[in-house]
Amino acid sequence: MLNSRTRTMSARSILVSGAILVGALPAFASQPSGDPARDCPALANSAQREPTWYATECQAYIPTVKLLPVAKAGTAPATIGDPAYQLDLRATPNTFDTFALPNAASPSSTPTTTFDSYALEHDNATGVLWAIENVTFALGTVNKATGVFTAGPSTVTGLVGTDSITGLAFVDSSSTFYVSAADGTDSRLYSLNPATGVLTNIGAMGVPLMIDIAINNAGQMYGHDISTDSIYSINTATGAATLIGATGAAANFAQSIDFDKSTGVLYAWIYSGSGVNQFASIDLATGAATAVSTPANKEYEGALTPVSLQSFSVD
């Protein structure tokens, strides 16, 4: 959650808890440097996708995964089948999965795609899926049947310092577009002009790695910070994040949160590394996460929709 989360591909920076290690590892390293004592701790809290070698080479450095409690029959959020989309960053090549909420482990369609992003958001009003592409910083749209990305109307510019993009959120295309970004020491909230791509820094969140943000239909914003493994409410006027509480799971690498626009439930794709992914509902009073689906060997960025948009065109 280096791509759009780095200012340039040549910088080869890695986001870690409280620091940026410039030149430490390539963005999509197929092999470690040969020094696990150096490479593995550098990825203890990383906003990029998990490198292919991490699970094998870093076993001694990976914390024991704490599985979330699983929703019991009658306690899970309503299974209403809203269409949902998730980009699997662990697949080679990526896949673009479609599933009926909340069945993230049982996608109905999984086309492969060259599209790559850490920032997805669905437009409630039009049914369009928006994204910021990782390498080019293009703001554009995603064909929901094929996963094909079409660049335009703009290219995102204006990140502060070494900030790297971690999320995109808005109510619909007529409302403010918000972008989250982090540099490993702090995270920032930006507004985005979709026509020009220009970012305006709203303010610091006060947490190191806000891996994604989500906004509900009332305009209330929340975020998931993977350095503290906690959920926060976010003031959209100042960027300040207020702690709600811990999710109960150790999270690392690129991942996502989003609201089900029909029920108002916040969901999180909580990725812990080594292929462990738990799709969970979030208690907005406590921050606690409850698993409702457990996709195997997946690392997802995702976007949810309202049930009323099932009839919309997929492109």
C-alpha cells in the first residue's frame, strides 16, 4: 500500500514505520538483497505490495498472524449481494475480481489485467469505478467487466515531499475527491481536482501509514493505519485523525477499506502478509474487525457499490 505510493519510480523508496529507506530495495524486487536481517525489518510496516520473496525469506521476522473473530450466523451484516470489486495484487499478473458482498472469497469473475492501483473508488451516482494508476499517476476509470484501465481526465500532481498515494475516496463525482498519502512518518489528506489532477494539501493526519480512507454517504471519513493497526475518524476540513480503536489484526502491505453504500457498513480487506487476507466488517464505535470472508492467498485493493447500481453498465 512502490508505484503511486512513491514520488518517482527511480527513488526506489520503501515506507516503513517512522522512516523512509531510500534505495533500500527495488519496488518489485523478485529477489532480496541476500541480507534478511536488513531486508525483512525494512518491510515490517510497508505501504507497497508484498514482494514475492517476503514470505519465504522473512519467516523469522514475520509476526504471528492473529486471526479475527468470525461472524456467526445471525450476527453478520445483511448479505444483500451488492456488487463489489477487488484487484488482487498478489496474483501474477493481477486479477480483477467481481463478487457479491460479502463473499470476497468467492468471486464470480477474475479476468487478468495489467492495471495496477492502490487507490480505487466507486461513483454512487454514475456507477463508474475510478482509480489512480500506480506508475503514471493517471486518474482514470476501470472497466468493471475486464479490469482494463483507461487514463484520463488528468494526471495527479502536487504530493508533498516524499509522500506516496495510499487511497482515494469521495461520495460521488460531484463531491470532493480526497486522496490519502504517507511518507512513513506521517500521513496527509489532500483534495484532488479531477479535471486538472492538482492535489491540495488539507493537513497531516498524525499517524505514519494510513493505508486507505473511506467516506460514507453522509461525508464522514474513516481510515486504517497499519502502523498502529487501528481505525480512525478523519476530519475532512483539517486532515486530523482521531483514534477509534484497534482492529485486532496485524496488517501490512497494500490493502483497502470501503463502505457498503446500501447498509453503511465499513469493510476492510485486512492483509497480514504471506497470503493471509481477512475480509472484515468494522465496528465504527470500537474499531474492532470481524471476519466475514477469508480469501486465500490474496492481497486486495477494493471498492464497494450500492445495490441500486447492479443495473448500471460495467464500463
